[in-house]
Amino acid sequence: MMPLNVAPVGQVLKLTSIHGGESIHHRLNALGLTPGVEIVIVSRNEGGPVILAVKDSRLALGRELQHHIQVELQAEYHYEQQMKHGWSHHRRGRRRAGFKGNHRESL
């Protein structure tokens, strides 16, 4: 187990616990960060917020909240691989494949 602020970028992590008062728990629960949820750190700015992939969304989490979250490495599977082969890649491909040029010309 490790705090979120030192967890590796691009790895699937499992949120194991939240340390802090009731307001910290309430705020993180409202963001979908509950014990047992899988998250991925998409990017990290040194001394600043991290961008997390949580379920089907992304969120920025400030440095002050990162210290309250304990995670463990869930899998040796990189987020970049998921995005390369995942649903969002294919969805964009289908949308582009259906594009038939200038819309005004086809009217």
C-alpha cells in the first residue's frame, strides 16, 4: 500500500482506504473515489494536481487530497495500452469513418 501522491503514472491502482475527517470522506465519495474502486493516474504535475481516470471519467485531484488516499498496485497493465485498444479509440474511428466530406456539398 502507498499514498496516491507517490503511486506510479499509467498503472491500474485499487483505492484501499481514505484517511481524514468526515469532510474529506464526503468530498472524495462525491467524486467517485471510494474504497475498492480502480483508478489510473493519467498524468502528474510535480507539486500540483494529478489527472485520474475513474470509471468512465477523468478528474483532477489537488495535492492536498492525494495524501489522504491509500492505493495498491492492481495490475501491470498500462493505461496507454487500454486507450490504444479500448472503446474510445474505436468510437472515434467509427465517427470519422462515417464522415463523407463537406456537409454543405451533400445538401
